[in-house]
Amino acid sequence: MADGFDINDRDTWAWNDVHGVAVKEDDYLLNPLNAGSYYQVSKGVLVLQPCGASTVFDPTFAAGPTCSPPADGLEARIYAWAVARGQVTDQR
């Protein structure tokens, strides 16, 4: 584990430049500055989408991306998703 890294604290994640991440139409990206919002690709443009109060963007939800209340283990699943997509460099 990298020094200072905390899987539950997105401020400690090693974020990659979003412009280097391959995205497809109607795809999603985490917002590194705010867990309560996300980016959706629409016509090749990243569009900021807000989540409701007290929720975070959850791209791992079985039925598809959604906004969910924070829960145990959620950040670890989101981190793994972001690493697999190239949005975050794995620090584990």
C-alpha cells in the first residue's frame, strides 16, 4: 500500500488525467473532485451529472450506474472499478 493511501479517502487516490481514459458514448467517469457527482459522455463531451443529497456515484451497481448512499465496502468496489478503467493508478 502506498504511503498515505486510504481506499476510503478519494483524496489519497492516484488519479490519472481524464483525457487519457478511453470512454465510449453514454459511458461514465468518476468526478475526482466530488464523489456526489460524475461525468457522463454525451456526443463526445463530458457532462457533469449531480447525485442527490447524501449519495455518491456508484458505477458498480448491478442494474447499472446509479447514485447510492455510502455503505461499507462501496469505496473499495468503486476504487477497483476506477483502476480497471484506467482512471486511477492502483496503489494497493
